[in-house]
Amino acid sequence: MKYKDKIKGLFKEEIFFEDKLILLSNSSTFDNQNQTNDTFTEKWKELDKKVDGEEYNFESYQKKWFLELYGFSSEKELGNFLKGKIIIDAGCGLGYKSNWFASLAPDSLVIGIDFSNSVILASKKYKNVENLYFVQGDIAETKIKLNSINLVICDQVIMHTENPDLTFNHLSNLLTPDGQFCCYVYSKKALPRELLDDYFRNETHKLTNDQIWELSEQLTELGKRLQELNVKINSPEIPLLGIKAGEYDIQRFIYWNFIKCFFNEELGKETSIATNFDWYSPSNAKRFSESEFIEMINNNHLEIEYFHIEEACYSGRFKKI
Ligand SMILES: C[S@@+](CC[C@H](N)C(=O)[O-])C[C@H]1O[C@@H](n2cnc3c(N)ncnc32)[C@H](O)[C@@H]1O
């Protein structure tokens, strides 16, 4: 009960609880956002059904990665950072990370928000976690009061929103004066890969979910077979195509420069297929250059506390100034 009153105070409008779920708005006015929501509803439903046995690997892989993405040396350090905060997990998907945050810091309040139906599953699965609630709604317009959230976590999400710059601005405005923001964006890749990715974003509307699952299975198989070759290539620099010089495993070389054909033995086949589906299905999937990301951070009066660069993404922890 103590949390319900606190949550009511955070919202600009009257809210109602259905157990641990708060329903605000169910749809966007944008076709691409609605398509993106539907594909994630589909992904989470399938992943929830299929991963049996792979779920643990997927979650522990993601948690370990989260620590790297946002500069925490251990779960303990993350727990200390989360302590006593009001936290939103913006675009929480199945909510396992929201649950992780709530469990690492039992004196915090965590609200997971997602536009897809995943939050309905999450609110049931984690109903016994006292300091954890879920909201179905748009992270670009959360209906949460400005200056009320100590920490916004938006992990692997913002590029799927209709206008990532506006979403980032909205989420920054929710922060209290000393509030912090953990955010991740996709990076721009080599030109052939970008062109193919853009082509698929546009084509997605014409394909059924079954067709995209089928494509994802085929690409997973391609990735697996390329990995099994165990061949390295020493590529020249090709600046006009954005291809960097260096020695690559052949699967990685094709993956970064031409086509996403994800396969990870440790994660398992079904999770790899879902990862490919996740890439090819949503219409909204903006990629940023490093300078575009930094400009967005600066424009929203945030300073960088930690910045992380990977081949596929940029991420970091930013503080309101
Ligand atoms: C790749 S998943 C990441 C999920 C989770 N953060 C994680 O790291 O496991 C992206 C999620 O963002 C959600 N999403 C995309 N656009 C959204 C929006 N405008 N409002 C709320 N959620 C959104 C999708 O429904 C999906 O669950």
C-alpha cells in the first residue's frame, strides 16, 4: 500500500491499479510505433514460450552485459547505486531486469514501462516483488510528473521509439535535479549493412510475422555455419563503405559489414533466432553516430559520468546538471 500512494503521487493524472499493473494508454497515433509494439508483443510471447531452459542463459548474459554497458564492476556496486531511488525501467520488455533492480535494492521503487503486452506477463510473474510495478504505455509520454524520478534506465529501447530525440528529452525531463539516466543506442555500421537494414525496415510492413521468424531462423543457421568454418579474414580498410581494416572471424566480418546473422552458442538457438527477429521486425530502429548521441546528451543538459563504446552500440550513465 505504501508504494501505491507513492506511485499515485508520481503521475499527472488519476491512475488505477490492477494488482501490480497500471494501464494508461494502449496505442500510439503512429503506425510505425504500433507496428513496433506489435512485433515486440509477438517477440516476447514467442520468447516466453520457446526459451525453456535458455531463459536462464539469456537473463544472466543480459545482466552481465548491463554491468559493462553502464560501468558497474559488480552487482553489489549496482545495488548500492540503485539504493533508495525511484527508478523507471523505460521499455522493460519481460521485466526481468526491473525485477533484478528491485531485488538488488529492496528500498527502491521500480516501475517498469512498456508499450507491448509484455508488462501484463511481467506484472503477474513478479507480483510478489513488493517494490516493483508495471505500466503499459509510451515512454515518450509517460504521464509522470517532471522532476520526480531519480533514475531512468532505458536499456536497448530508445531507438525503437517513434522519435528517439523526443523520447530522450521527455525521459530527461522526468529526472530530479540530481537525477541520473542510463541509456543505450544502436550505432551506425558499415554502409552495406545499413542499406540492407534500412531496406528491411521498410519491407517489414509487407511481411507476416511467420515470414520474419522464418527469415530469422535462416539467418541464425547462416551465422552458425559461418562460425563453424572457423576462418579469419584480414580485411583492408574501405573508408567509403565504412569497413574497417583488421582481422575478423568470417561470421563477424559478414555480420558487422553486410547482414545481421546472429548466432551465439552460449545463448542457444531459440534466443539467437529471437535476437535476429528483434533486429529485422521493428520498423523503428534508429542508429546513431557517436557524435549524434553525445549531442543528444548535451542538448538535454546532462553530463557524462560513464561512456561505453561497442561495435553495435553506445551506452552510458549521464547526470542532470
Ligand atoms: C529490445 S527490447 C529491450 C527490453 C529490455 N529493456 C531489455 O533490455 O531486456 C525493446 C522494448 O522497448 C519497447 N518499446 C519500444 N518503443 C516503446 C515505447 N514508445 N514505449 C514503451 N516501450 C517501447 C518494446 O515493446 C520492447 O519491449
